Amino acid sequence: MKKNLLSIIILALIVVNIAMTGFMLLSVMTTNSQTAKLVSDIAAALELETSGGVGGGLYAEPSEPSGVNEIATFGFVGNQDRLTINLKPGNDGKSHMMVVEVVFSMNTANPDYASYGSSEQLTGMRDRVKSIVTDTLSSYSMEELQNDSQPAKDAIVEKVRELYNSNFIYRVDFSSVLYQ
């Protein structure tokens, strides 16, 4: 009789344990799905993607091309398109000017290149890009640019990426730089 009573108690405890495990599983799964929905809503509000996007996500696409055949350029080159920029006064307190040709490198393998990289699109945004370059470079002094122009280049690329909301432009180069 004791063995049967003990077996019934053990069986009842097993049934209660299974019921409580099922209840916990359902409550955890419900909470997990609600948390996943909340995270996806926040990500949507911040415009993040798990596959990448513009500067976001877990696995962002590389902005630089993998080969030379995936590079296209545009810029302000030649006598008519050279930029003349008033620079911030330097350590000597004098105003200086910079005459520069600016070349942007674009990744043709980037999906956004098809929409933004066409000559019509680039021509349409030419004045905006020129303004970004001029505003950015005018915030640097001649000494800063002569010592290290990379921070200015990085700032220009970042602002142009913000303008296009894309990273298909991955590099900017200065050529024929003259300071006065």
C-alpha cells in the first residue's frame, strides 16, 4: 500500500512538473516574441537593417570595391571645375586660399550606384556636393591640410554619404593642390 501511495504521489508530482514546465515555456515564448517585436520596431524606427545599410546593421556591405573594374570616378577637375576655397586663418593669422581638383571614387558594384551614380544624377547633385566640399575644406587651416588632409577627406566622404544616404562613394582624393 505504501508503494502504491508513493507511486501515486510521484506520478502527481511528475504531472505538476510537466504542467509547470509547459506554462513556463509558453510564458517565456510569449515574452520572447514580444521582445523580438519590440526590437524590430525600434530597429525600424532607427532604420537599421541586420544585413547592413548605410553605416548600420550587423553585416554592412563593404563600401570599397573588390577590384579595379568596380571603380568609377567623378569630380571637379580641369581648369573650369577647379575649386578655389578660402581656408580658415592659420597660426600666422593670415587668410589663405586653396585651389584644388577633387575626385570622388565610387563602387560600381554597390546597388545604390545604379540609382545615384548615373551622370544625370551626379550632375543634378553637383552643386550640393561642391558646397559640401567647400564648406568642409574652409573649416580647416592651410597648416592642417598640409600636415594631414585625411581628416578633411574623411569628413567630406561622410557628408556626401549622408547626402546620398548611401555608401557607394567610398573615397575622395585631392589633386593639383595649390595653397596661397
